[in-house]
Amino acid sequence: MSDGTGVATTDLERVGAELRTRDRFLLTAHEGPDGDALGSLLGMHHLLIALGKDSVMFLAAKEFPLPIEYRFLPLEEVFHEPPADMADRTVVFLDCGNIDRMPVDFLTNGDNFVINVDHHHDNTRFGDVNLVEVDASCTAEIVYDLAQLLGVEITKEMAAALYVGLITDTGKFMYENTKAHTHRVAAELIDAGVNVDDTYRRLYEHVPIEKLRLVSRALDKLMLHCDDRLVLTYITAEDYAATGAGEEMTEGVIDHLRSIEGTKVAAVIRDLGDRGRAARKVSLRSSEGDVDVSAIARRNGGGGHKRAAGFSTDLELDELISFLCDEVAAQLGS
């Protein structure tokens, strides 16, 4: 709310005011973008276009191809290089807990005004203005709230993008971050034209056989550590070659691991090949919430949520497993 003089007094209002008064924007999200990063990116783009702004989206070329689940999203207009007028654009980071999660020089050199919109509890508030709503289920939900504040009509295209962020970051509305407001937002998006059945099928049922073969190999290599409280698997370059799957097809493998009875933390370790700056990527999930996996990820320059996080590393496999065991044991007090 304002202070009665028209001056914005909440972070939502401050960001809304910046979006109203500025003209040219570049939008981006964290590397290895998930459904919320992509959905909020597209949703904010539609919001700014509706306001009559000049908006472009940026994701590094190495992020493509996207995981198969997200390839139906209309991202053909995404830039892979900075626009010629980059110096004049306001940069909006979406779903990015810290600026190192988008390691692109022209975005991190400090020359542009930065708006930071996110919901991660460990966000470093790196923006010139920061809208970090840790109680929001996802960043897409915050973009929806901005649209409401600014009086922007939720079009069918915007609703479809935001719904992807909503459904993926809440685990199909099953995670503890799902609040009553989350369901109210979902209802409004459905009223705006979201095809729920089609979205669900595109996200969860259009699975190529190569991915199923990769999942099969990953599950066949399950390892239990730390008195069975840590379950993990390691996806190697050989696994990709044998199954014909790409690295982007690892999305969702970890959900099988986290469902194992008695597991506190699930981890998927995968080779990055020549796409990453480090040798391996580690995805973490906390099954019951009594281990904060974002704290583990931050120890290695990563981040995320208390129950879902990740990081990249050059540690050898044995060292990495030992590190994970030590961290899990320390948090559980044994």
C-alpha cells in the first residue's frame, strides 16, 4: 500500500512503479531454467508488452535444447546475445536466487538497473530493487500479483505461461509451498483460458522412449548412504550415449528417488559434458523437509529452496558422496 502521498511503500509497489516508468527491458532467469523460471519469464514478457513496453527475453544458447517437458512453450523470440541497445535496458531477473546463477558477463557487470523478482528464501537481494516474496509458491505467482497491481488483463497466453510455473513449482499443488492464494491464482488463470488437461499432458505425459531408458538406467544404479537416509544415482556420459537421451532428459528422475520410504535426501548427480563450467551437476530434494538442501547447495555456490536445490561441482564422485553424507548427517544431528 502507499503512504497516502502516492509513494510506493511495499516491494510489490516499488517494482510496479519501476515497470510503469521505465520503457525498455531485458528479462532473464537462472541457468538450467525450470518450469517456474520459464513460465515467469514468458509471463513477465506478456505483462510488459501489455503495458506498451519494449521487452526482450534472454537465455544463453547453452540452455537449449530445453528439457522436453518445456519445449511447447513459445520461446522462439528469446535472445541468445545482448541486443544492440543493451546499455539502455533495465534488466529483470526472474526466479534467480543470486546473480551467479546467470553467469553471463553482460548481465553481471553492474552497468544496468536491475530488478530482482523471486521467491527463494536464500535470495541475496542483488537488485537495485528487490521483490522477494518467500511465502509465494513460485515466481509466476508474484508476476500474477504484479499484473493485478498494474491493472494488466491476464490474457490466455500469459495465463498459460504462469500456470506452468505454478503447477511445476508446487509439484502439481502437492508441496507445502501451496497456499490458499496459490489455488485462487490457479482458478483465475484457468478462467483466463488455461487448458488444464493439455498443460498437464505436455508437462508430464509426452515422454520420449529415450528418457524412459535413461530413467531405467538411473534407477538401476541407486545407491543408499548415510544409514539409508541419502539415496542417489549418478548419470554418466555413457548413460546418455547408451540410451540416446540428452542431458535435458534428466528432468524428473529425482522424483522417483525422493519417494523411497525412509529417505531424507535424494540426489541425482549427472555429467555435464561440454555444456557446463563444472564437471557435474547435483540436484537435491528433501523428502520430509527436515533437511534444508538449499544450505547444502550454497556450500558449493548453488542455491534453491529448502526442499529442492542444486549446484555444480568439480568434486570427484567419492568426494562428492562423502560431502553429501557429512552434510545430511550434520543437519540430522548424527
